[in-house]
Amino acid sequence: MPKRKDLNCILIIGSGPIIIGQACEFDYSGSQSLRSLREDGIETVLINSNPATIMTDPSMADHVYLKPLTTKSIIEILQKHPNIDAVLPTMGGQTALNLCIEADDKGIWKDFGVEIIGVDIDAINITEDREKFKKLLKTIDIPVAPAKTATSFLKGKEIAQEFGFPLVIRPSFTLGGTGASFVHSKEEFDELLTRGLEASPIHEVLIDKALLGWKEYELELLRDKNDNVVIICTIENMDPMGIHTGDSITVAPAMTLSDRTFQRMRDMGIKMMRSIGDFAGGCNVQFAVSPDEKEDIIAIEINPRVSRSSALASKATGYPIAKIATKLAIGYNLDELDNQITKSTSALFEPTLDYVIVKIPRWNFDKFEGSDRKLGLQMKSVGEVMGIGRSFQEALHKATQSLEIKRNGLGADGKGLKDYDKIINKLTNASWDRVFVIYDAIQMGIPLSRIHEITKIDMWFLKQYEELHLLEKEISTYTIESLPKDLLLEAKQKGFADRQIAHMLDCWESEVYKKREELKINRIYKLVDTCAAEFKAMTPYYYSTFEDEIETADGKRYSDNESIVTDKKKIVVLGSGPNRIGQGIEFDYCCVHGVLAAAECGYETIMINCNPETVSTDFDTANKLYFEPVFWEHIYDIIRHEKPEGVIVQLGGQTALKLAEKLDKYGIKIIGTSFKSLDLAEDRGSFSTLLKENNIPYPEFGVAETADQALALADQLNFPILVRPSYVLGGQGMKIVINKQELEEHVVDLLRKIPNNKLLLDHYLDGAIEAEADAICDGEDVYIIGIMEHIEPCGIHSGDSNATLPPFNLGEFVLQQIKDHTKKIALALNTVGLINIQFAIKDDMVYIIEANPRASRTVPFIAKAYGEPYVNYATKIMLGHKKVKDFKFNPQLKGYAIKQPVFSFNKFPNVNKKLGPEMKSTGESILFIDSLKDDQFYELYQRRKMYLSK
């Protein structure tokens, strides 16, 4: 059946601010969905309160409402748009689904004659209500773990007595495993049961027998109105049952599943999807498989919506699940739609992979001091990376290189653990760095059987690790001169970085690179084509690998590189890597806008990024996508292959900025502000000297490189003192200290974590007001795009503050100083592009805290608040296509916009929730108010000093 004619206007509900358990994968699916509806000429109305995302960009939907996700907002929108025919709630994660159900319960959809498409409310209720779900599966003969529902404390205790330990407690209607826990003994049961009942909005938990050590799998399915079902992707969790899938290392396609069991699982998945209602759209099903030869299958859960894994599955297969699910929701059938990559096969054609992908989560435990770092049923990661390779080993290495945690891959970088007890403890209590610790354990000689017994990770994966260790051992017996070609090629095929090989051979990375060049061991690029090269693919989506040269009958030798270089002028945009606290989706927003602006200027655009959750890694955002680690070796090879005009680094946060020095050293042109200027702003000492020369006030400061120097400085500066390392993002390592003992402890700790760093010690301006400004500069003129005043006092990280645009109580005299300083600094730093400057205001005097000549966290917020595409303008200025005076700036804002931080402390119950100079928020929402008399503003202002920690 083709597209329905009765759907002309559709409301999409977004997922709101980014929190742990619901990150930007829903921004990606929502963006795809909006584009999909637009292709069909359907008017789109979007509600989402997150200003940092591409999804809420004015170009994405016909009407964007940056409003709180409440039924009150829904009613306002439906009153304003009586022509809305339907709502699509499956693209905004659990937040959107819960809001849709609430609106349904209140009869809102019925009152306004709005149909729910893409999902069936009954299907949601069945899958979310754990008891109903179990009953349903029993009726269709699908095995489930023994379980019972408790709606009271007493009932919970009865069930525990009946089943015995270990048990799992899972609250109904929650996301990211909130409130879920393992219970190993009756001592901990009471507290965990109470926590579970409180976490569930309907105060109901499911208590089931723990399937500890079973293997875990996920299937991504799509179904149309005609009941055609396709399995898009099979994902295997390397970590066994007991660790939330969002915190698990996952692999596609499944590696250790027999074909017979896969066929059974496939049939069960299809049967389950068909049993929960007759909706058309996407579905994610999770299974547990017994680790013995019987391979018993037990169904865990089914999500009748686009899920976290479907973003990963889309990037892994190249099949845009959200886009197709949207088409199905508006009436199309799978056999009527094209495969978006090949353009010649149908969407009913199931993807096949001739490569392997590995996803590794990215954690931020350092931001939550005192948090329980053990992984379990409750998701704790803040982002993820994906590596693509021809083998599991290559993909695993590429994923570990993408994490940006100062590791060069698995082992061979001198950072492995050597303490037996520590290794055993980290394996026993699933730690976030277990992916590295397994390698350390093998290196130490701990038998695979023992590692398997502790971790329950399948022996196949452990053997893959062992092979890598044996290869490292063998290479270490050679020198760079004597290393044979076949061993070097094997190491590269298995994903070892040049840096790691240099570590094994005790030589320089550049020597390994040179040796590779001499031996013609060069990176080649392969297409992600959904069809294992059976059909020609039209989409330029690549990953790198190594292969031996092929010799043809006439003696010609070559290796098959599928990335064809054009003779067009090219620009590379470096992405921002995995999401983390301090560097989130706002930089992805900037990168996407940078790509689009460069394309408007006539360049071929090339995106390099490794984050599967985002719009920048969508296969049709840039002209060419390289899904590769934002890691020097990979970037350098792409640049040598493509020969671009230059590289844009100022849109990808600290990730891209950190590579500026290398690019500069290798003579690669940096588009926009030069490396020298970027470095000057990052180096706290040199920057303060620049301020001095320009007569711009700053807090008294000194630079220290040792604890002794810091203590000597303290006598001149007077406490409280703000300690700040250079070259960090998100306030990492910043702290306010109030005496010498605290100062010494913090400096020693910092220099241990970030060796050879220059620390800036500032006299902390107690009680000062904080403000910040973003501006665009072309080297001659400066245009300030926005000045924000923070509601919280100076000393709370700007990312954790409520920022008000425009300022609410800074006088003309202060504002003039901010404008003058901003212009002076932007020009003194020779800024070409964006710059963000932070100020402290005390006694009507404006002091400079820091300046960052790059895109900042607040740029998307200002762009949304004023309705202006500032990143587009800044990119055109960086490329030299435009000057500041070429633009007619016309910001529109009635009243005030407030950027409100959102925290995910509920994932870490025992953590200190005080705020300070180090950033802790995971996301943000935008709040529009007409005047300062608004109750919400009053409430924020009342609480402004509550959380300041020194």
C-alpha cells in the first residue's frame, strides 16, 4: 500500500535533554524521521526542549517548538495547529513514549482527533508492563525467565522467598535500567527493593531469577502493514547477561551464535513482534542464550520503538532504520521502498555485513566522585564509539583508539595493569575498563579458562585477545630494521596502531610509518554497502583496513581501494568523537552545520568521526563519510589520500582541537583560526600575558608546574584559589581550594593524572557574577552573537549554570566593558571564525576568566534563541568566502531564553551532588520566559548559591 493520503501534518515528539540512558541516538533518529516525512511532502511539527541538537534546528521541521515536554505544551501546540492529523512518538525514546501515553490517558489525542502512528498504545502497555508481557509470551510459547510482579514491599519479600537468590529487580516504565539491580543476598534485598519501587512511576517491579553468565543478543526488526518483517541487524553482547546493553561491548554481526540457534531466535523475534499489535515500524528484541551446547533461548524484552541500538544498527549496516520506520508509519510497504544505499535493491532486502563492528561505551566516572564504578543492570555510560574492521580484532582496536582516554589501543602502550589482585578484582566486579584489563590478564599469564570462569565472556572472544597478545610477543623479538613485512601487515590488519608497534619495537611512531610506506603497507578504504558488495552501492560511506596486494595474470600488483578521489576542492571537518560530560551533542550540531556551509561554498565535504549516535555520521550528511577514530594516524592517512584544501578543527570541541598541533607540524592547513592562536588561548600563562599587554583586567594569577611552585604562589595570591590545568575541556581538574593542605593535595593529584601540565592559579573572585559572550570574527571585524549572564555565581562551571540570554541585571557600563574586551581579545588572537569568552564581574569591574577561539557549548543555544544560523555564517568566514559585514544579522527574541543544565545524578545514588568548577551536567534544555517576573526564573534565582562547592 502506498503512502496514506489522509496524513498531511504530523507531530513528532523529541527526547528532550540528554541524560544517561537516553542520549543523542534519539536526536539522530528524530532528525532522520523529520527528513523522511519532508521527502513525502508532509508538514512537520516538532516539540523538543533540547537546544543543542540538529533535530531542533529550524531547517529540520516546518514548525519547531522548543517547549518543555509536558501535556500542557502538547495542548498548546494542538490548539495552534488544528490541522495535525497524527503523532509519531517512537523517535524520542522513553520520554516521548511516556508523554504520548500520558496524553492518551488524559484523552488529549481523542479530543483533538489526532491518530497515534508508528506504534500501538496497547503494544507499549504490554511491553512495559512486565507481568502482562510475561503472560503474553507464555501464550505464544516463548520461554521467559521465572518472574513475578510486586506492587508492594511485602509482596516483593514473598517472591524472593519463593525464588531464592540471585535475583533481578526491574522497575516498570523506566529507561536505561533506572532503579534495576542484582540482589545476591537477603541483606541487600530490602534497600534495593525499595529503590526499585520508588523508581517506577507506577511503583511496580518485576522480580526474576537472574540468568547470570548467559549470553545476550539483540535483534533489530522492521515490519510493514502487510506483515513483511526484516531483520536489519543481529547484535551480540561480548559482556554476558547482567550488564545493561548500553554499558556492554557489543559486536555485529553475532560472532558465537550457531546458525540453527540464530534461525530459532529470528523466528521467535518475528513471532513476538507480531503478537504485540499490528503497528508498522521498528522494534528491538533482546534474548538470553544459555552458554552450553543446548543453546536454550529466553526472551528478555521487546521495545516497540526506535531504540538506542537501532542508531548503532543503522550505522553498522548502513540501513537507515528510523527513516524507513517513518515511511512504514505513514503507510508504505517495505517492498515499495528503495534501499537508501544501493538505490537499486528494495528495503525488504536484509542487510549483510562483510565487515565487523564493535561498539564500546564511553564512561565519565571521574565526574562523579565516590560513585560505584561497577557495571550492572543500570546504565552508567554517557556516550559510545564504534569501530569498523575486516575482523573482530581490527574493529576492537579501532573502537579502543576512538575512546579518547589516552590509550593507543589494547595494550602495547605501557599503560596496562601489572597488579594481579587489581586485575582479578576488575574482572570479578565488571569494571568500565574491562576491555583493556582482559588483555593485561592474558599478558600476565592468567589462563583463559580462569578469565572465562570469572567474566563468563565467551571463549571465542578471549581467544581473539590471546592471538593479539601472541602477535605482540612475537613482534617484540624484532627491531624496526629486522621486522618482516608479513608480521607488520598482520599487525596492521589486526588493528594495532603505529604507536603500539613502535612501543613493541622500542622505536618512534614515525619510523613505523616510514617502514610501512617502504613496504607498501598502506591503508585502503572499503564501502559500507548493506549488501556485502553483491550490488553496486551509491553511498560514499567508508572504513579503512589493510590487505595484501593482489597480483593479476599480467603481473600487475594492486590493492583494492574503493574510495575514489575526485578532483574537486575538498574540506575535511573533524568530528567530536564520543559524547562525554563537557563535550556533547552541541559540537555535533556545529560539525553538521560546518559541513553544510562548506557544501554551500562549493566544496566537496569530508566528515571524519566515530560516534554512531549522531547526525554527523549519517551517510548522507557530508559528501564522504569516513567512519574512523578521530586519532592522528587515521586522520593523516585520510588527508594524504584525499588531499583537501584544509581541515576545520574549531567545530569538533577539544577532540578536534587537540589534533591542531599535529596538523600544523605536518604542514596541513587549518581552516579559520591558526594553531598558534588556538594554542595561545589554551596556554593559560601566555594568554594572561596577552591580556596584560592589552590592558584587559584578569584575576591575579600565577603559573605552576610543581607542587612547590604552587605553594609559593599561594602566599602572593591569597585564598580562595582556583586551580586550572591547561588544555582541558569541561573544567576537568578545576577546583577551588581554601588552604595550603587542599592546594597541595589537588596539585599533586592533578600532576599525577595530567603530567607536564601547566597549572594556572587564580585568586578566586568570591561572590562575583559570571557572564560569557560568543562572537564571530573575520580578523578585522567582530560581531557578538550573544552575551549571557549566569544565574549561579562565578565558580560553578558555565556548562552547569543556568545561562540567561540577554543578561538580566548587568548595567550599561558592565555590558560595554564585555563588548570592548570581547572585540579586543578576538582581534588580538587573530580569530577567524567563532570565539567564546568567559567573564567574572565584581564591583562593576569585568575580569577575563578564559577565552576559547572555537565553537562553544552555547553557540547552538544562541542560534536557537535568536533564530539565526551562526555556525553557517562562521564557517563561511573561516573558508574566506564571506566577511562579517556581508551578513545582515537579525536576531529575534521576545523576553529571555535560559539554558538550563540537566543532571544524571540519579544513576549514582551516593555521589556528592554539589556543583563547582568541574562540569557535571549531561545535557540541557531551553526555557523561554516573557519577563523576569516569571515564577520559574524566580525559583532558579532563589536557589542559585545552594550547590556551590569549594
